Amino acid sequence: MWYRKAMDLNDLNEKFSNERNLAISDYEMAKTDESVNQLLDNLTSGNSYTSESGAIRVNPTIDTPPIRDKDLDATFSIMTDDIEEMHGLVAGESNNAEYFINLAKTLEKYIPYDQTFSTEMGRIRDFFLNLENKLDILIKDEHSKFPKMKPYIYNTEEEAEEIQDHNNSVRSFFRNYEAPRLNPEVSDIVNQNFIKYTKLINDMVPKFMNVDAKQEWLNSMLRKGVAGNFLRDDLRSEYLEIMKRSGRK
């Protein structure tokens, strides 16, 4: 019967407990040696390895999603009437425009003479710089109107009540505060300038008569986050390859 066999096995385990423990120990050491050897082999071979617990990972594979054509394109869909949000969106864009103006001058021996790029990009640079400065002034002016809390430092109960009343009024101010809003047309104008900025930069790529100069321009586009909406199909493919090699999307 099954229970008789179970009793026999228990008797054997008790009778040969030392031999049993040694066998278990030998088995565990063999498995450990096997795991260590496998770990070392994978380290040197470049193969991937993950322990059963998941605690040890050697050369883990990283799944990188493919970069698609649509990842090159911007939507140009800024829609906000918030002054501080808009300030954050345009801050530094004048520096990017200036960067490409200077880069075009550096690489000008590789392209036919064309003053249009610098002139048009200069206008876009000035637009973003002026807008950023105006928004900065508006923000600082608005913040200067904010009431400030008083520290709870007092000598008399009367002073304590005054401080309490003042701080309550400050809290009430911010509870009911409504920030000034931008005209919705501002977003439209910003989008239009981003479109012009992107098209100007994209349209420069096929003008380069030198492979290295073209690569430098495309790499600069990637570093500055310029979309590829207006690139020719062959240049879109080239830009995609640069993005893939850089590991960015």
C-alpha cells in the first residue's frame, strides 16, 4: 500500500541521513558550479543570461522600438493661453535659430550662395527672442503683484492677530487668483514660426555638395530636436538611420 511505501522511505531517510545530506550537498555544489560556469561563459561570449530568480542578469537584451517615419514629424499643434507655459515652450528657441545661422555660415563653402536662409532664420530668431522677453516681463510683472505671507513673529496678541489676518488674506488671494491669459492667436503665430523654422532647416539639407557637411547638418538637427516634416524621401531615410544609430527617437 502507498502508506507502507511512505513509511519505508522515512525509515531509509532516518537510517541513511548522513549519506542523504552528503548527496544533497554534492548535488547543490554541482548545480552551483554549473551556474557559475554558465555565468562566466555568457559574460565572455556576449550571450544573454538571466538567473531563475531574476536577480542576476548578464548582457540583457534591450528591446528598442523601431523608429518610424512618423517619428520624424512634428505636429505643430501648440495650443495654450497660459503665459508661463508658452514661455517655457519658446524659451531658448532663438538660440537654436542662431545656432543654425552660424552653422550655415561655417558650412557655406559647401552650398551655393543663398542669403535667404540667414535672412529668414534671422526673422524667426528675432520673433522667438522678442516673444520670450515679452512673456518674461509679463510673468515678472504679474509675480510682483503677489502678496507675500508674513512670518509668525510677534510680541503681542494684537500683532499675532494682524499677522493671522494678513496671511489669511494672502491665502484667499491665491485661492481666487486668475492669471492673465494670452490671445489664442499667439499659439497660431508660434506654430507658424515653428513650421517656417523647420522647413528652412529641412530645405537646406539637399543643398549641401559635401557628404560630411550634410551629415553635420543632419546631426545638428537631431541634437536640436528639429523635425523632418519637409525632408525628401531619401533624406528622411537618412535621417531615420542617424536617429537609429544615435539610439534616439
